[in-house]
Amino acid sequence: MPTATKAKTEAKSSVKPADATAARLRVQYNTVIRQELQKELGLQNIHQVPRLEKIVVNTGLGRAINEKKLLEAAANTLRKITGQQPVETIAKNSIAGFKLREGNKIGLKVTLRADRMYEFMDRVINLVIPRLRDFHGVSPKSFDGQGNYAIGFTDQSVFPELSFEETTTVHGLQVIFVIQAKDKAHSRALLEKFGLPFEKEDQ
């Protein structure tokens, strides 16, 4: 009898509620947003609903990649705000005008997926963007041809994870939301559901 009780207790403890530790926006997407978008966009198949695939956070340093102080500051920024170690980005092509050769180191980047991706997006939308000065919304023109969306930050001081000392060596960075969607309109609909505030376009 004790053995049966023990087995029952162990089985019960091994069962966890669905999405118990999942990121808030991930749960919201799976339980609410996806169904709303399917209805609002008139999609027959749930798999046609736009979804966030990954987030790429990068900083381009160009010729300054060899400046140790700037490189360390940029690496520290990406590490602190994403929770991942950045990797070096390499030039794929040579550009004579910029004295750039194929294979040159040109910056740093971090690729976020799954819960870390959603957690980072949550912080950007609800903590970072509200700290921007004279902010009137993100530009609706920053989509590429595939529906991916990019936000540029002129310096890293808007990220609350960084101390004042960690922002004295200033550098910019870019956040790219890689989205699987039919077109730009579907991508924008997804980002708006997540709470990204777009700038109002002139009527």
C-alpha cells in the first residue's frame, strides 16, 4: 500500500500545468492572440497565422571592431540585455568604398528563440520603448520585403539592465523581429497584438 501511495504521489508531482513557466507573451500568443488573428485576418488554417520566429539583436562596429573598449562595451550590452553570449558577425562581401573585405569582423549579434525571445520582446515593448525621449510610436516603414521588422536604438542607455557606468562608452544597436507571415500587413497585425505602439500615419 505504501508503495502504491508513493508511486501515485511521484506521478502527481511530475505533472506540471501547461505553460507554467512559459514567457508571458508566449502564453498570450498561444491562448489568445493566435485565435484572434486567425479570425480577424480571415485565415482558414491556424498554421497560416503570423508568428514570431526569432529575434536578432546586433550592433555594427565597422572599423571600430578593433577598439577594445568599444568592443567590450558592446559585448557587455548584448550579454546583459539578452542573457546570451554574443557572437561576432563577419562581412560576407567586399565593399571597396568602405574598405571592407570579405571575412572582416564587423560587429556582434545574439539570436533569441522560444521563451527568451518572448521575454526580451516583453521588456522592449513595456520597459525600453517607454523610456525613449519624445517618442510618438515606432515607424510603420521599417518592415522589409519578407515582413520582418527592425527597431534601431542610437545608444544602449535606454535598457534598464545596464548601469550608468556600462553606458559611458556609447554605441547603437538594432533589434530585428523575424516573423513568419504572408505579408507586411499580417506582420504588423501580430506586432500590434503584442503591444508594439506604431506611429500614427497621416490621414
